[in-house]
Amino acid sequence: MSASIAFEAGMARRPRIEVIGLLKTFKREGGSSITPIDNISLSVGENELVVLLGPSGCGKTTLLRCVAGLERPDEGEIVIDGRTVFSSRKGIYEPADRRELAMVFQSYALWPHMTVAENVAFPLRSRNVPKLQIAQRVADVLKMVGVGGLEGQFPSRISGGQQQRVALARALVANSSVVLFDEPLSNVDAQVRAQLRFELQAMQRRLGFSGLYVTHDQTEAMELGHRVAVLDSGRIAALGTPAEVYNHPPNEYTARFVGVANIWRGQIAGARGNSVDVSTELGLLTIDRAAIVVDALAPGTPVSVVVRPEKLRLHSARPDDAPGRIEVVVEAILFSGPHTEIVVRRNDQRINVWMHESNDIAALTVGGPAWLEVPSKDARVVPPEGRAKP
Ligand SMILES: Nc1ncnc2c1ncn2[C@@H]1O[C@H](COP(=O)(O)OP(=O)(O)OP(=O)(O)O)[C@@H](O)[C@H]1O
Ligand SMILES: [Mg+2]
């Protein structure tokens, strides 16, 4: 694969949502402008949940609002279930109420003057479903999201986690085949969030809707998304399954944003056979050609080497026959249960290593030396930091 940011997997499903070459610029007070959607193309397949992951202000809500019909893009096309709902070229713009989808907003946005049951019934009432059927359906959905029995309560009298569940129920009640989620779990505490994440995944599988799910929480993104799109100020920096994005980040931005990464700047020193030598701040590293995602391999090409902490190994003794190992100084040894985090230093580079129990860990001492092994197949060579390509 070249420096491309999209992976092939998952593309074969029939698309429910297609976003093609979307562009949206806002004017700001004082005359400047901002482009939170800068040529984005993305599709969501049948029964697929695609997560939009990115820091605050990168354009996640704006993209969702464009798909929902609450914001009018400047350019591009949006197709939902085969129907074009926006096209700058063809002059099509269907308003929100003509798009067949449900949305859960960043704040719960429950109507305070309506009971839980009335809130959840609202999407059905506006579709003229018979009263008796509504009551049954509302009770079923409330039970499904774990707040059965709260029908007669008002939103201000129930907990945040319960309000969140009611908001989910309202989005799911009409059985929309496409659901948009804007950080629906951001207002509940970590424990409830983990539980709701688990339940949401089960409901998605059971109801089989397709969804776009916005979050800035990478754990949430990895756990929930069939695919994850990592956003960088209006552009897609990476798009793939959680494992692809984590194990094969196509650029420094993705490596930094998803998980913990050690990143070293350097240049290509030379290529031979199946491996490439990269001269880095740490020393000369030999890396498998398959792990290289820069286009040019000419000596001197600036690159960054990315290695996840759990892929690195530390040895307590100087090896006789492994010239690739790099001498470092141990700065800290932090036991964290599932693994031990060892922070080591070489010159002014700090390096994170996660290891499971081993004799080598027992033999390390803070302030003492260790020898770092960078496995040639687990390091990634990516373009040095820069904005994602449009
Ligand atoms: N109506 C608007 N007018 C001007 N600028 C806007 C408008 N709406 C959003 N923006 C700007 O567009 C950028 C993207 O905003 P958006 O709400 O999409 O971010 P986000 O990724 O959802 O962030 P968060 O994680 O904080 O919710 C921000 O810089 C924001 O200030
Ligand atoms: Mg937002």
C-alpha cells in the first residue's frame, strides 16, 4: 500500500450513506473563515457503524449536521439509501424532515416539559402511528435501553445516564435504518459509558441499523466502530477497521491520536531486499519494506518511524550477537496490572515500552542501563508530520 489513507476492507457492503467530495466553510466574525469539512468522502455500508474520531473542533458535528440536513454544505454530494439528498452540482438540497434518519445529539436534548414516554413517542406521533401501537412500542424500546418503568417521569427528575438512555430510545423508536450519533455518551460517567457502549453494540447488531457515530474518545471509537475515520481539521487522516488504524497508522497524526506511540524522526538511509535502513534520532533502524508507507525510498527522504509501546522489547544485558539493539537508560518502571510500563531515555528521547512480566523486567533498575530492541516488522515508516492530504 502506498501513502493512501483508506483500507480496502468493509468497502464491499451496499452503501447506506455516501458522502462524496464534501466541502463546508463557515465565515467567522471579523472576516476570517474556517473549513471544518475539507473535501471529505466516506461511505457507510449496510449494518455498519462508522465512527468519526477527532479532537474538539475538527468538524465532526458539522459533518453529521450536513448528513442530517441541518447544515447546507458548499460543495459535494450526499446520498442516503440510494437517494441524493444533497448535490451542489445538481442543485439538490433536501431538508432534514425529508431525510429518513434519526439523530442523537451531543447534549441529550430531551424536551423538559414532556414525560419520558412523550419524549420517546414524539418521532412516532409525527408519523401518525396509531396511539395504542405507540404506547406498546415506547414501552418496548424503553425496556430495551434499560429504563423500562420510567415512562411517566420528567427528564429533570432522572439521572444523566437514564436521560442518555431515553435519548437513545427516542432515536431508535422509529426503526430508522440510518442513525446519526453525536457523542451520545459524553455526558455520563465512565462506568455507565462502558455499559452503554456494550449495550449500544448489542442493539446495533440486533436492530441492524447503519450509523455514523461521532466521538473524541478513542477507546469508544475502537470498541464501537466497524470502521473508524480519524479526522484532522476537516480532512480524513485515516479510514479503516480499528485494528488497521491502530496497527498500521498511515501518518504521524493517526499514530498519535489513536493509542500511544513512540515516534522518531529520521531519513531513509538505504534500501536492500526486503528491508530499509532508516537513520533516526535513536540510531540506525532496519525495518521491513512492508511497513513503509512513504512513496519515495530515496536516501535522505525525511520520514518518521512509529512503534507502539507493546511492540518494543527491553533486555537487561548487553547482547553479544544482536547489533541492532540500542543502549538506553531506565527512567521509571511502572507496574499497571496488565503490563509494566518502562520509560527509558536515550539522549533527549523518552521511549515508552510496555512489557508483560519477564525475567528481563525483574533485572532492570531505575537509573541503570537496558538494551532496546525495535522489531523490524512492527515499526511503521510514515511521512513526517503534516496535514492529511485532501
Ligand atoms: N455556525 C458556525 N459558524 C462558524 N463557525 C462554526 C459554526 N459551526 C461550527 N463552526 C466551527 O467549525 C469548526 C468545527 O466545529 P464542529 O462543531 O464540527 O467541531 P467538533 O469536531 O464537533 O468539535 P467538538 O468535539 O468540540 O464537538 C469549529 O472550529 C467551530 O468553531
Ligand atoms: Mg461536536
